[in-house]
Amino acid sequence: MPKKIYTTKSWFDNDTVAAWTFLTPALSLLGVFIIWPIAYLFYLSFTAGSFTLKGTYWIGLKNYWRLLLNPDFWQVLGNTFYFTVATIIPSLVISLGLAVLLNRSIPLRGILRSAYFLPSIISLVAAGLGFRWLFQTSGPVNGLLDFLGIPAIPWLGDTFWAMPVIILMSIWKQLGFNMVVFLAGLQAIPPSRYEAADLDGANAWQQFWYITLPGLRPTVIFAVITTAIFTLRSFEQVFVMTGGGPLNSTNLLVYYIYQEAFGQFDFGYAAAAATVLLAVTLVLVYFQLQTWKEE
């Protein structure tokens, strides 16, 4: 019986050289624009000072300790959690309902799909300005309330109502993207499953619960993760509509980092807060990758 000959692959054979030749430009860009900034951000979170002649100096974990002891940071975290949860749930439920409806043969289906997707391609700044105009004290929304005999509400100047307005705008902005994702997931479910369910006498709700939702499990997880990342990095809405007010009630984590870095020039403290945001995002991405591996 002939012996098997095991050879080690050389780092200098033609295939390896060709692979590194094609990968080097992409890896260089990845290192310069992603890996290096993340590494420098992590380093900066352990320093204090500014980008002047004095420069920065090492202070260890003091910035993270300041985060733990700062009530404003915890309020911002609470705002971000509230904003994220209140945006994710309606944007998923409504977009899933729209996807199920528009997956059927109904009149004007193509026009409706385009109309619902249109907000996704509108600039967040433009959308924020539009909603700020709608909900200003003398805006159309209060004009409608006045017509109905309801007293005007200072939407963006009230600590209770300001956040729901930002959440409403974010849901409106995210609906179209999630709807397209769900439509793609629905079209990947084999029609034979629904035909078999019809033969077994299953009604529409039973088909949705036992066929559609299980078939959409990877799609739902993907939509949850992408929507969570969209909400966690929200900045334009707050910057354009409320500036974090009133009384810090709409201040989100990214806007808080911006204020500390470019308002207070406390770059080390801002880097520590940004590192916390990065850690949360990496956990979400890891969860998504693990789910795809299982599928």
C-alpha cells in the first residue's frame, strides 16, 4: 500500500503570493480606516489632556470610573435603552405586517413597496428637519389638534413628549428597510409548506404562526440586530431636532460622546464612552454571527 506524502504549503508558492497580492490593498484599507482607529480609540480612553502642545497623558481607568460615577452618563444610557427598545419593536412588527401584506397579489403592490421604502433613502438630517417642522409648537400637528379642540402640546420642548417624537421619526425611517428584508425572507419560504397546511385545514393565523415565523427566524434576528445598531448610532435625529434637550431627556449615547469630545474637549472621557458603545455593538454582532452559524 503506497504511503501518503504530506507536504507543507509554502508561503512563497504561486497561489499564496497571488492571494496576498489581491488581499493586501483591502487589508491595508481595513487596517488604516478601521483597525487603527479602534485601537487608538481604546488607547485614548486611558488618557487625559488634549491634542495641543502638552498632548495627552496616561491616567489608567479613571475615565471609566468617571463614567460609572456620572449620573448624566447613566441617564443617557437609560435614554438610549428606552429609545432602542421603543424603536425596534414597532419597526419590526409594522414592517413584518407590511411585508406579509405586500407579498400577496394586491392592486398597486409595486407602487406601495416603493412608497414604503422611500423613507429609507431620505437623509436623516432632512427627515429630522421635516419632523421638527411638523411637531413645532405652531406646526401642522398642533394645528390639527387645535382643529379637533385639543390644546396644543409643546412636543419638542416637553421632557415627556420629545423622545416619542424622535422615536416616531426613527421608526418611520427604518420601516422600509426592514420591510424589504422581510419580503426577501418571505419569498425564501417554500410555497409547498403553505399548500400542505391548506390541505390540513390550517387557517391564516396558524400558517403565519407555525410556518411564516419559524421560516423567518434568521431574518427576524438579522432585522433586530441591524435595527439595534441603527438606533445605537443615532445622532442626526437628536442633533437636528432637540440638541439633547429638554433637560437631557433626549440625549443619546452617540450625541453624548459628541458633546464631551467636541463641546468639552474631553477626548479621553469621550473615548471611554465610545468604547462602551463599541463593546455593546460587538456583542450584538457576535450574537448575529453565532445565530447564522447555528442556521
